[in-house]
Amino acid sequence: MFHMIKMWFNGWTIEGIWLFIADFLIVLLILREDAWKLWNWWSKRRRLARTFGLALDSDNYFGIPAEATTLLKVTVTINEPTELGRFTFRFVTTPKGGNAPANMISIERIIEQDGGRFSSPPMNWPDKEGGCDGGWVPHLGYKGESFHFSLLMKITAPWSGYLSFQAYDMERNIRFVRVPVEFTKQPSALIGEASLG
């Protein structure tokens, strides 16, 4: 370490460069175990942050139905193995969160399209914040596994924001995944279909 400090004040020489390299390698050897642990921790957190994927089964733009309720079809994909249990769907205002006004847009019920994976009787109840909680029979979710849902939603005015899915990763940390959605004033015939605007 002394060689490194000395070189900053006396200039670089060939001998100094070799001493610097030797000092650097010694420091690297001393820190390598901690550096490896830090790398493993960081890469695992990044992997677990992508435990779930969320996709709309149509375009992101929808018309508002005349009767104010409609079904929104979505697919949740498991990207990292995890213990599946409770989960929540909700509309939020930004990619970071912020619940959408429940009197304007809310999810009333989650309907599973695959069948047989919900708890029996199904755990499916509004969460009083405009979202809806659901629950699977607890089991291990495998990488690449997909689940298809229809969300019975109520909307009373044009709105744009994000649909959010929340569940737990293998280490029981809450994970979110969000996709943008926009509901505009269009004929109700366009509900669930791709729109041009």
C-alpha cells in the first residue's frame, strides 16, 4: 500500500508500476472473498426482482364500456422459482406505485382461466384500495410457468396508469411488476380489442 501512495507523490516509474500491480493484487486477494459475496448478493437480488412477468392479453388501450364493468385478460409468468401463495392485482398511477382512485377504476374480482390452482374455496376479495387479493393453493412455481386471469374491473372515467401485480419471491420479499394501460372514451365495442388511438 505504501508503494501506491509513494508513486502518487514521486511519479510513475517502471519499478513503481510493478510495485503498484503487486500491491493491487495483494489488496484484491484480501478482498476477493468479500467481493465475491457482495457480487452473489447483488446478482441474486437482481434475479429475484424479476421473479414475475405480467402481460396484457391485448393492446394497452381500451374503450370504456357503457355498463362500467368489463373483463381485462392478463398473463402472469414465473421467471424465477418461488413458493406461490397470496397475490394482489391493483391499478397504480406511476411505475413506482400510488394507488389509482378507487371510485374511478378498481378491480372487483379475479377470475382464473387455468382452473384448479386457486385455493378452495377461492381466496379472492377486494383489498379496499381499489385492488383485489387472490390466493393459490400454496405450491412451488417453476420458471416459465404461466397463469391466465380475467380481472373483473369497474371504470367510470378515462384513466391511464399501470396495472400492478404483487406477490412474494422465494425469500418472502414482496415483488411488483407493472404494465401501462390506458382507458379512453371509445365505443364499448372496442373493449378488450386493440385500438388505434
